Amino acid sequence: MKALAIHGKEDIRWEDREVPTPGDGEVRVRVNYVGICGSDLHYYFHGANGEYTIREPLTPGHELSGVVDLDPSGRLSAGTPVTVHPARYGPVVPGLENRPHLRPGGDYLGSAAADPHRQGGASELLIVEDHMIRVLPASLPLERAALAEPLAVAIHAVNLAGDITGKRVLVIGAGPIGLLVVASAVNAGAAVVGAGDVRPEPLERATALGAGEVSLVGRDTIENESYDVVFECSGVGVALAQAVRAARRAGTIVQVGMLPNADIGVNLAPLLAKELTIRGAFRFSTEIDDAVAQLAESDTLDAVISHVLPASDAVRAFELARDSSASAKVLLAL
């Protein structure tokens, strides 16, 4: 079989691998599609994602869909369409019983955080534990199902903001996650959803998904205290400062974009006088089940997928995925 492997900065290879054999409690999946995520881009272009550096060849990918290839238990027949919850959780910690994604000691597909690395889904065949499998409804195409993981991230972020029904919501950063947050906020009943980005093309995509107000950073002004809830999805320090200015008094900011693992300059002075709440959003828990159900109900989010390229053409796919003017979500076809 074939698999992608990142060996270091801008060094990705389509390699031969031995066919893996599933053991007890495991399922072998024949992967059809894998989405390129921001963390994958960091691993490829920088050889690291934040503090996690590639120390051995890493197969990227945690946004995937495919079909069951082999289930030794016989519970799932070959050809059953599935997606995969990419997390394995650490032991139960008091206070985190209902938030398993925050427990220390777990891992995530396609991550260099662990040593050895947790290999990801950009492989023709992938073995996962059976509890990670999510069987797809018949109405959900495999290509769209590759959005289940990033949509779960967006749904989790919106849930962290509380009830946003009837509220004015701003999403800063209209990349793939930002677009899915826009759609999730609309779905959650926000009265108005605004979007801000440094480029016009992502804003056009946000408008198509329900954003009623758009702001081109550097040209348009986002009024101070104009939104009840702000989702910062770019991971840029100055954007967090903008979120603090844009949020109304007693408002909420949800930090969705991964900030640099470094000291950065952010003006938080208005935070005090406004009594703002800032919440970090980290992956998700059970929201992948909500994402699968939502994707099965409508083809609206098909618009988030801008390109599908063969995994053997990964270099071009990664170059395209980092250009937000040219692409939204880029999928690899295996």
C-alpha cells in the first residue's frame, strides 16, 4: 500500500508501506479522502506545529472518510462507509469527566506530539480502534464526510459561546475553520454573522455560507463594541486584539485559531472595563456525531471543499491549501 510521510520541512513522500493487520478491537479502513488541516501545513512547511517537532517520518491527516476494509469482529461489513474520531483520550481526571479531550495523556491522528508519533490518515489503509469509527448515513457522500472533523471543531467552538440565538456574531479569519464556524453560528440561530479576513476571496465564501456582514482587514473598519460574540479563527495576535475591541461589554470571545507558542503582543486593556470572557477552544469531544448528522442533512457545506487532488500530488496540494485566495478546504484523494 501507499502512504504519505513528512520527513522534515518541505519534504513529503508518497511511500510504499506494508499492509497493516488489525488486532482485537481494531478496524482497518480503506481511506478515500483526507482533508489538509492547518496543523498539516505547519508540519510540512515548517517541520513543526507549535512546540511539536517532527522527529521521525510523520503521516499527516486527521480529517478523513473511507470504507471499512476489514473488521475482525465481524460487526462491520467490508464497504461500510465511515469517518473516524481522531482522538484517543488519557485516563479520567477529576473535573474533566465530561471533557475527555482535555485530559492529559491522549493522542490524535497525524500528530508529532507523542514519541513515537501518532501516524495519521493519509494512507491507503489505516488501522484505528473500533470506538473511533463512526458509520455514515447513506445520504452522506464520502467526499463531504471528510468535513466531519473540522465541522466538529466549529460546532464545539460555537457551543462554548453558549446560547447565541438572536445575537450578533463576528468570525475573524475566513479560512476553512472560520467558514465552518460561520455556518455553525448561522445554524445555531445567530441574528447576524459577520466575517473578517485579509483577503476578499474567503469573504465571498463566507457570504455564500450566510455571513451578512463582511470586513476586509486593512480597508474596512470593524466598529468597536459591535458584536456580542467574537470567534477568532486566524491565530494571529493582532486579530485577538481586534476581537477584544469588537466585542461588546460583557461579551464573549472564543479563541479558535492556534496562536503561536511564543510571547506575542496583544492589547487586552479593554478586557477589564468590558468584563469580557475569553475562552479557548481545543478540538472537540462528542461533536463529531452532530457534525455527521448535519452533513447528512444538507449539501450546503460542499462549498467549503474547493479542490480534490490525488495524494500522489501532495506537494501541489499543500501549496494550494496554504493560499487562501485560491482555495478553501483541499482534500487528498487516496
